Amino acid sequence: MGQKLRMALIKFMRGRYGDDALNRFLIGLLFTLFILSLFFRNNDLLRYLSLLGFILYEFRFLSRKLSQRRKENNKFLSLIKPFRSRAIVLQKNVADRNNKIFICPQCNGKVRIPRGHGVVSITCPYCRHEFTKRS
């Protein structure tokens, strides 16, 4: 019985879009809205937003229009790229006690500088832009 169900599910999902970064973001947002709706019991807006988000998630997950879903996901990834880049730099700055990583304000290149030298003038190796930061 289990094998038949598995094969039926595989057959059903064949040619459908499935999961991507935008869908994972939607699930996280839905989970957050659900938790908030537990605290604010009389707020129907949160319930309707979470229902709308779930419908959007299912629509994208089961869609057969692969190229449109890829375009949506690429647009989402381009929108969150600066935030992810800054989060990665922050995470590395916390982990590395000897060096500090800075992002060039002109080209967004990453520059690693030794810690403990006070205010330093940094020249980006990619675009040659000079900026001043505290190490």
C-alpha cells in the first residue's frame, strides 16, 4: 500500500514546480503569522493573511508554469541579496576574532582587515574606492 501511494504522489508531482527560496520564505512568514494569530485571538486580519499566504504557497508549489515561477524566485533572490550579504558578513565578524570584514560602499565587495588597528583607510581591491572604517 505504501509503495502505491508513493508512486501516485511521484506521478502527481511530475512536471510541477515544487519548492524554492521564495516558497521557504512564505512558509516562514506563514508560521510567524500563525504564531502572532495565537497571541492576538480576535484579529481576523492575521488569519486572512495567513490563509492568503497558504493559497499562494500551494499555487506556486503545484504550478506547472516553471519559467514564471523561476522568474518570481530570481526576482525575490535579487531583492534579498543585499540583506543576505550583510547577514553573512555580520556572522563572519562575530565568528572571526582576528579579522573584521567590511563591505565596500561602492561595489559591495568584501574586504578583510585585521582587528585592533583603530580607524583605518581601506582601499577596495576590486574597484579601488577608498573608505574609512574602525577596525
